[in-house]
Amino acid sequence: MGPVRHDVSSDRSAADRSHPAAPPRRPTGPAPCAARPGSPLIHPEGRCECFFGGPPPQFGVVVTTGGQALP
């Protein structure tokens, strides 16, 4: 008796297959690294994805102005 093959695509319901892939996210600007709070590390491309194998953080400073425009 040979190896048993399992078709993973049959495990997905028809509803799951009908949903299109999520659109690519747009950059939102620099964000602090959530995996290393209290450090000067930021993600210049947007939110932290360190927990999911995303791009590594860089050294930088995030300036918050409380909604006020900088001069």
C-alpha cells in the first residue's frame, strides 16, 4: 500500500474559496515596534509585523503631535 495523499483544497468550504484575496495594504507611515515596546525601534513602512515574520524594525523616532500640524 502506497502513501496516502490528502487533497487540502477539498478541506476548504465553497464559501472560503469564493472570497477574493485581501487587497495589499497601503503604507501608513512610521509606527513603533509592538514587539519591542519602550525601544527606539520603528517600522517606517507601517504597522509592526514582527510577530508574523514581517520586515525588521529600524532605529528611529516617532513624533506625535496630538493632531496638530508641525510648523
